[in-house]
Amino acid sequence: MGVCSSDERRGLEFDLKTIEALAPDQASLSSASKLTKQSNWPRLEKNEQLALIWGECQGSGSNPYRVVVDTGDHGYKCTCPSRKFPCKHTLALMWIAATAPASFTAAGSTPEWVNDWLGRRRKTAAQPAAPAPGAAGKSIGEAARDDENAAVEDPAAIERREAAQRKRAEDTRSSVSAALDELDQWISDQLRLGLAGFVDNSSDRCRRIAARLVDMKATALAGRIDEIPSRLMGLRSEERPDAAIRELGKLVLLAKAWRSTPDDAELRRLVSTSESREQVLANPDAIQVESIWEVLGEKIETRRDGLVSHSTWLLDLNSAAPQFALLLDYFPASAGRRSNAFTSGDRFDARLVFYPARQPLRALVVERKGDIPSGQWPDFGFDAADPLAAHVACQDTAPWLTDCPVMLPPGAILLDDRGEAWWQSTDDPHGIALPIADTVSPTLLGLDLAATAALWSGSRLHLLAAQSGFGRLDLS
């Protein structure tokens, strides 16, 4: 594609030859071909006046990669960590623009992250795309054919693959069952040896059983056990024995539930492995909710297994009672912090699909339609007599769960005589207070909070956001 006039640039057009020339190699084209399905892109937008297209490409996690392309000079930016330029996400966005331009909706406004990129880049005159050095033999047609051939399989090959999948599932089920037997014995040993000894040596003891569970394919459960020591060390010493009993009890309940229904999607996710995005989208039991969502905050933790857990919590603003959604990502700590597609306080119109569960919380963004101006939270009905009523209901349904999101009624944050922070309900006649895990800014002390969103771990509150007379407060 040569230098374009302003009218041509407003057409936001790409041709496949241009994409072929820009691609660094054939492998990138083949990977990009697999990402051109609409289901991979919850957001595709354009600004014809600026000759820009942008989108959010959903990978295996919940935080999509953000991609923007200037169709005039072929400038681009993607938040993925790829060392190929342009990356497969950028090529896929161009590919969609070339073959399905109607997929892009006209944006009412340009997102802040796009404006930030525009302000930083050095714009150049558009030049005809030249083949990347050392990338001879690239063919976009071959990449498309590879994708088509992968989609059309021989029936015998399909049957062999499905038979192999069934065999792997049976082997995994048998291995996990044996792992849970070992876990039961391990828990009995901890109780026999005494809780004081377990609390003092929880790091070594948990690490040993976690490694054993990984070997026996109970990977998710192993990760959970590996985090028990950090949960205990975050408490006062006098609280740790009770917390240890609670943590071990939840493991017993989870193992018992798995044995009764080993094919249950939620239990399999908590014990062994999670479903892929495609499996969740194809599941007829997965609940889909279209609403206005607000980003409450995020929780980022580096786990002992070398992974970073990145939780983003959303609030459904159209629900009569507080309803939450969790977007959860895991990535290697060695990769560094990833660019987040969501900012605390953002509001947007979107359709979410929830992983099947007794208490559906974890979700994926299927379609994101546009941003919404900020404002006050809805006037939720509160149970002032029991601010943890939602947590109790959650535990009744799924007692093996840990952190539960709650919306607290009007209250304030105060300090005790040891300098530790507590949340106190304004109208609670019983004087119930809840301890806070995080460090609290002195400016929040005594401030009237009309509503507070938080996570309750069973022993501590992790604050996310609050509404006050001064507006929305970001507490995460």
C-alpha cells in the first residue's frame, strides 16, 4: 500500500498483500490467522477521521491485549510481550480490517490508552510495505489454508483425538483421586502432630505436599495449599491456629465434594485444571450477563510457584442487589507486570460469560461495547444487622471458597489501640467491627463511607473501593 490521500485513509482499508509484507515471518501469519475469529475480539472500534483502528484481543486469560493501528502509515502498538514486530495480534487486527471491515464499530470517543499512544509516537509518512529482512517465502494464503485445513479434519482423526482425550481424562481422574487420598492422610498427620507445629512449619510442610500433588495432576489444589503459609502469616499469632483449622477444613470439604462429582466443572477447576476460553463460551450452562460494569479494583499477588495472580473485580451496576464478577489471570513472574486493560473506576457496557459454578464469580468479557461516564453506585439494599450476610450465603453454597466479595453498608474506618484498622458499621447496634488487612491511608480514618466494596477472607477485609461524600475512593 503506497502513500494514501486523506480520503483513502478515512476508508481504513488494508489489503492482504500489505499484511503479508509487514509480517516478520510465516509463523506470525499462521498465528494471526487463528486470531481473526470475532470471538477473540470483545472490542473492535475505529475512528475514521484519525484513520485509526483498535481492539482488545482476548487470550487465555481475562485481561485482553490492547492493539491499535494507524491505517495511514501502518504504525501500531500492542500490549503483549511478543518480541516480533508486528506481533500476531497486530497482524490479526489488520487482517480483520482487510476481510471484515464491518466488524469495527465507530467509536464515540477515543480511549485514553489510544490517545496516550498517539501523544507518544513519532508519526511518519506512509511508505509501501517492504518485506521484513530474512522473511522470504511468506504467504498469507498459505496461513489461511493452514487454518482451514485445521478446521476440517478427517472423521477418523477426530475419533482418535477424542479417544485420546477420554483416556487422558480417565488417567487424570485416577491420579487426582489418589492425590486426594494422600491429602487426607497429610491433613490427619498435621492434626495428630498438633496445630502449633503446623503453624510454625507450614511453609515446608505445605511445599512438600504441594509438590506431591503437582506430580499427581492436582495442580490447582497444589497452588492453593502452597499459599496457606502466606495467609497464616498475615494474621496475628493468636489467630493462626483457628485460621489453620479453617484452611484445612475447606480442603477436606473440597476433596469430599470432588469425590462425589469428579466431572463437575467447578470442582475440576479448583482441584486440577481450568477450562479454556473456548470451552467456557461453548458451555450451554455458562451464564451470560449483559450490563454496565464498574472496575472496583485489582489484587496482584506473586505466588510461591512462580506465577502472578492478577484479579480484577467488577460490579454490576444494573443489578438490584450487589453482584460481582472476577476477571482472573495467571502469568509467570519472570515476564514482569503486564499492561492492564482495566483501570479502577472505569465503567463500560459489556457482555460477560461466567464460568459455571455454585456461586458464579469468575468471568470472561465476551463483548465490550463502549465506555460509560462515571457516577454514583446504585442504592443497594443493605442488611445492616449482618454486613457479612453475602459471605455466609456464599459459604453455605460453596464452603471451600476463600475470598468472597461483599458490599458493606454505611460505615467508617477506625484504628484500635494497637494502631490496626477496622471497618465499623454506622448503624450497627451490636458494635460489630471487621479487621482490615491492608494499610489504610490516614485521610480515610473517620470518613463517612456510604458503601464499601471489599473481599472478606474469613478473617480480614481487603478493601477495593468506596463511595463517600467526596465521591468514589479507590482503595485497592
